[in-house]
Amino acid sequence: MAFDSAMQRRIMGKFATGITVVTSDGEAGQCGLTANAFTSVSLTPPLLLVCVDLRSSSHAAIIQNGCFAVNILAADQEDLSRRFATPGPKDFADLSITTAVTGSPLLAATLGHLDCRLSQRLPAGDHDIFLGEIVAGEVREGEPLLYFSGKYGHWHSLG
């Protein structure tokens, strides 16, 4: 008997996470999605992973582009998280973006970003795990945007 997915979602919601927006650009075009299933994997070589739903419009684009960036959102960027959490293609026209090594969009005023080349793709149920080799990054000071129990919060508001 399979474990109840609604119960899994409720239990996993008790794990507070930061919020990222994963972006990519290349032959398949610009894409972006909100993700909190993200972690560092290895320091040597520098690797991270992000889990992407197979149904996401960004899934195929990241594979075709062969690169992606992870943008770590600041406390005042809930609007970006909500924008990139909606299904379908995303409009980047009004966003302030830069690029680093891979050409993936880097969102302005985030706490940091990691620019990656797609290293490996591993199947994992209804998601794929994308391993990215980190080729560039930057960090800034500030408060993180957090997610807990289905709600956005801030460093001091979740206590």
C-alpha cells in the first residue's frame, strides 16, 4: 500500500525551507520555476541538485539548454516566488536580469545565485533530479524568504 501523498505533503510542510527561482536560457528559450527542493551535493567538484516536476514547462528547456541558475530569494521577493510558481511559460520582459557564465538569467537583488552546467539527470518518480556543476556564483547580505506549513514567512516571523 502506497503512503498517502496528502500526508506526505503535510509532513514535509513542517520542514522550513528557503525559496529559489531556477532559471535557464539557451536554444530552447528562457524559463523559470520556483523551487525549494534544492541542496548542495559536493564541494569537490562543486555540485548542487534541484528537483523539477516532469510536467513543468521548464523541465524540457533546462535539458535542451544544458544549463540553469539557482536564484536564492530575499525576504522581499515573495512576488517573484509566486510569479514563477504558476504553470506555463514565464515573461521575463519587466525583470532586471544579468547573466554569468552559462547565460542563464540571474535575478536582481537576490541573496545569491549559483550558475550551473547540467551535469546529470536522474529519474525520481514524478520529478527529475538535476545535478548542476557550479561554474559561477555570488552572495549578498539580507534576510531570506522562507516557506513553512504552506505559508511564506520571514526569518523573525516564523519563530
